[in-house]
Amino acid sequence: MTKEETSSYIKHHLTIAGREDTLFFDDAVELIHLTSRGLPRSVNSIAWQSLIAAFTEEKGIVDESYTRAAISETHATERAQSRHRVHDDPGGLTAAGVVSSRRIDNQHVAFMLIFSVAQQHRRRC
């Protein structure tokens, strides 16, 4: 995806989750795009981890610093998973896309949960 498509993709997920307000500063979206190379699965992972990083600091909007923390976390997780993938995937489910599509579905649900919790937190403040 292009930078604009990545931004629209994130906004679309926010809309699906019931959020119309801004949850990502432009610098965070740009960093998500650059790091993910516009790949939807990577965008999901980094955006999700960025939301978690901001939420743990009780912030309502993700900025570049939370995205950088998310990238570090996401890359560490991916490296750990890749070391075990050969042994943990004897049937080749990852290569066939079975595990990957399930992971995207789980991340979509996680997006919705995090947005919902953040929205409830904002209403209380």
C-alpha cells in the first residue's frame, strides 16, 4: 500500500471499531507505513502494538514514540517466532496462509477491543 492507503487502512479499522476521532498522529502513521512497507499484516501488528504502548501510558493518541516502542516489540516477537517456525509448523500451515489469516482475524478483534476500551477510558476522563 502507499502511504495514503496505509493511512486510509488504519482509519477504516478505526471506523469499523466505532472510532471517528484521531488515535494516531500523522508522524506515527508515517512511521507505521515506512516500517511495514505498506503490508497490511505488518500495519496491523505495529498499529496494534502502538495502541497498547500508548494505552499503558494512559495516552489517548499514538505518537511516534509509542510507534517506535511498538516496532521494537513487534520485531523482537517476529524474530522469536521465526526461530521456532521451522519446528512448530510441520504441516506448512504458515506457508499455506492458514495461520496468517487467523492471526489477522485475531488482530482485527484485538483492534476492536483496544479501541473500545480506549473509548470508554476517554468518556470517563
